[in-house]
Amino acid sequence: MELKSIMEKFAESSWDLIADPAKKWLDGNIDKNELKAAIKIADDECGTCGCELDHLYKRALELL
């Protein structure tokens, strides 16, 4: 499942803003809207920095 793979990448990151909500999602402990909000914030703050996660923020939002 593509979304699960993306969340696993987020969870492995050292950035708590995206890692913590991703871990909660993987554990089934986060509301979909809360997760979307965290991803939107991450995309706004870092979505164009050039790291490997940049394109994944937008894709995760599409899948959610």
C-alpha cells in the first residue's frame, strides 16, 4: 500500500513534526484530519527544500 510506505518514510525521519503523526497513523492512533493537518504544515514549512520527502507530502494528501 502506497500510503503505508509513505507513512513509514515519514516515521523514519528525524523531524518530529511529521514523524510523530506518521507513527501514530501506523499504530492506528490518529484522526485522519489531524494527520492531514500535520502533513500540510510540513509541506508548507519544508515542501520545497529539496529533500526526498518533498514530493511525498503532496502524494500523501492525495491518497488521504
